[in-house]
Amino acid sequence: MNGPLIVQSDKTLLLEVDHERADACRRAIASFAELERAPEHIHTYRVTPLGLWNARAAGHDAEQVVDALVEFSRYPVPHALLVDVAETMARYGRLTLSKHPVHGLVLTTTDRPVLEEILRSKKVQPLVGARIDPDTVAVHPSERGQIKQTLLKLGWPAEDLAGYVDGEAHAIDLAEDGWALRPYQRQAVENFWHGGSGVVVLPCGAGKTLVGAGAMAEAKATTLILVTNTVSARQWKHELVKRTSLTEDEIGEYSGTKKEIRPVTIATYQVLTTRRKGIYPHLELFDSRDWGLILYDEVHLLPAPVFKFTADLQARRRLGLTATLVREDGRESDVFSLIGPKRFDAPWKEIEAQGYIAPADCVEVRVDLTDSERLAYATAEAEEKYRFCATTATKRKVTEAIVRKFAGQQILVIGQYIDQLDELGEHLDAPVIKGETSNAQREKLFDAFREGEISVLVVSKVANFSIDLPEATVAIQVSGTFGSRQEEAQRLGRVLRPKADGHQAHFYSVVARDTIDQDFAAHRQRFLAEQGYAYRIVDADSLLAE
């Protein structure tokens, strides 16, 4: 019975990290359990209904979940919990949405009491029409998204088998000359296509764009791609021109600067959510063509207004791409209902083992505040505290030491406070990219960094999302927005891209000891621990002495 896992009746799982079977256990439970806390020795996971339904949709059954818990548990697993897991997973798919030859969209059940129960709900009543037979009720097609959200909240997630409109046909093929989709990318495309819509979870740097391109080649239809920012939009365009039969002229950019609508249109979240006098003028982009496929890049950042609109797009195929299903606003259930359940996930460690992502070494360097800084920190106003400890002068010395240590490699210094970054740029004699840097200047510096003309680049938060800096081998984080997990994933993704020479990637987080900076850091590491990365903690003094 000597397993690494302790399964508690409140559905929390405690994983002993130093156990020799901890890695195998983590892989087995990753598909259905969500990591909550990850300090050094014991990691806490929680089993939630949404996690179980996502697992069910991705093709895992209750038996696999129960087997994993029983196999790795150190003590007998509470029987009630196993029953509960089986019952929760069995709730998925008892209600299905489908197309009826006469009545159009209908909700059908395999378990009549469930239908009776939900039809009594005041929230469901306005969404459904006539009762067609004891097990079937009509649903207005425009309520397809709404009813899925409502049923999920009631604890009966409906499986959507109502099919999709094909949209306007447009020839798209992958141009696989000298490269091919990797096995896991092909699997992700197949799972998505088979499911019709949903989310593919892949680590940054594992080639999510190619999964998108693969899905487009399956759909062979006009495609709307939603991305986080303009730089990211240009990268998508660049990749699609390179990897598919599409030409520059077939791909439009719909952003703050351009408004092109073409067979394949790449739009930014920002432009879609721009409001004028309380209305969103650009949301009609969704109706401007008969799209056959809608791709959501970084779906965990999808802004709330786009959800509202996605509810009306249920007849179109939707593919969400992301490195994490964790949303800081807790709206994971809306991703599940409106874009679709998880169709594929591959833990970072497994892709790394196949050699597709450079193995990363994550180090947290703890620095001490000087006595005068500690006094100032102690008396600072609450909202100033983070800024104070995040920008301590000691961090500069440590950063300089790390840069010296890796001299000659491509190094990124990432932070949040502009004055801190300007000062670092000055001391390291490195260019700084911040919010006010023009897109053209940004691209110029990125290119110089890619070509190796610049070896150290200091970037503010703008670099967080989808900016391809392929050859950074070292990232040093000096301050970050209040510890969001997605941000950590994104930052690590910057450095984890496969290196041409098989170099190991290094990720340094420089943190002020005994301050809220350290608490935020703990919050961020949770995500990396979830993905199986070890975080080493070293003292600034030992690093400076090297």
C-alpha cells in the first residue's frame, strides 16, 4: 500500500513529491484533478465535478479515475468518494442536444427523471419549447449556448451532438514539405475534429499554431482566428503562410490598425471588445462571413464579452487553444459550455521527454532587503508594498550576476515596473521594450534578438503573450503582476521553446525574502509544479559568491 497519494473524503488529494512513484502518480491524476497548492514536499489536488467532466469528454472513464486513485493511494480510498466519482462522471451525457429531422434542435435524455428535474428549474423553462415525447423537449436554436451553461450550473452537463454548419468552403491544405505534424499534434487535431468543438491543452512552445493549422486543413472552410494582440496576429499569419497552402492575400488582419475581412481573418480580442457608447461595434465580425471554423488562441484569456457572443455561435465549429484551463476569474465552466470540453491534453513533461521542448531548470533566488529597505517596506502603504519589495536594489546585483554567468547566451529580463526595467537596461547596456515602444521598433528589436545581434533584452509585461522569441535560453523575472499562474506559464513558455543546439533552458525568478513578493512567487510556482517542474530555491549570497 505504500503509494505517494493520500485520498481524503473531502475530495482533496495529497501527493508526496519526494516519493519514487510521485511522477507516475502525477501523470495519472493530471487528467481529472486540479492542483491547488504546491509547496516543496506535499502537493494538494482537488477533484471537482468540472475536472471529472472534462476528463470524461477527453475520453477517460470513471474506471480509469478510480483505478488511478486506488493504485497510488497509501491508505484505503474512502468508498463514498469512489461512488461519488462514478456518479459525477455518469452525469455527463445523460442529456444530449441533437438535431431532430422535424423539430430542429432538441434536448433528449436517457434518464427521464433527470429531464423532469431540470424542466422544473425556473432557469431552464424559458429556454425550452414544447415537450415532443416523454424523453425529448424542443430547444430554440438561439438558446443552444445558454442552455448548456444553465444545465452545467444545475450539475447536468449536456453533451452537444447537434452538429455544425459547414460554413463557406475554402481550400486549405498543410504544406508538409520537410516537416510533418508531430504525433501529439495530429492526435490533438483528430480528437478535436471527432468531437466537433472543444479545447486542446498544450504547453507553450509545443506548436499550438500547427494544431490550429491542422484543424483548418480538416475544415477546409473560412476561418476566424481570435488572438491576444497584434504581434501575435502577425505571427499566426507568418506561420500559416509558411505551413499551409494559404497565400498572404487570403489572410486578413482585423486589429486596431487594419480592418481586413478575408477568407481567413485574424482578429485581436482587444478590437472585438472595444465599446462605443455601450455597444461593441466590431462583434458583427462574427456574422460578416459564414465562418466554418472559429479558433480561440489562449482561450484562458478570452474576455467576458466574447463569451456572450460565443453563446450565439454554437452552430459553428470552435477550437480553443491554451496552455492552461485555469482562468483567474474562475469562468472555466463557461469555456466548457460555450467553446467546448477539453478534447486533448499532453503534460509538458511528456512532450519534453519526446524532445520537443527544451528541458527547463527553474530557480528561485531569494534576496534580502537591506535594513533601511525593510524599515521602509514595513511602513509602506498596503498597495505600495509589492512594488517596494519587487524593485529592491539587491535584485539588480543578482540580475547582473546571472547575466554574467550566462554571458554569450540569449537572455531575457522580464519585469513589471518601468523605472526598474529602465535602470536594469542602463546597467546591462541592453535595449528595453515597454508599453510605449512602437510595434515597428518592437519587431526590429525582436528580430535583432532572434538573429543574435543583441544578446540581452529587457521586456516589460508586453512580452507575456504569444511573442515568439525562439532563442532565449535564459529568462530572469524580477517582478511580475501579482502572481498570476497563467502569466508564469506564458513566461516559462518563452524560454521553453526547443533550442536549436539542445541547450537547457533556465528560468530565474528573483524574489525578496520574507515579503509579499515571496507569497506571490509561491502562488505562481503552483502552475509549474502542476506540470512537473522542480523549482530549486537558492540564496542570493551563494549566487553572488559564484
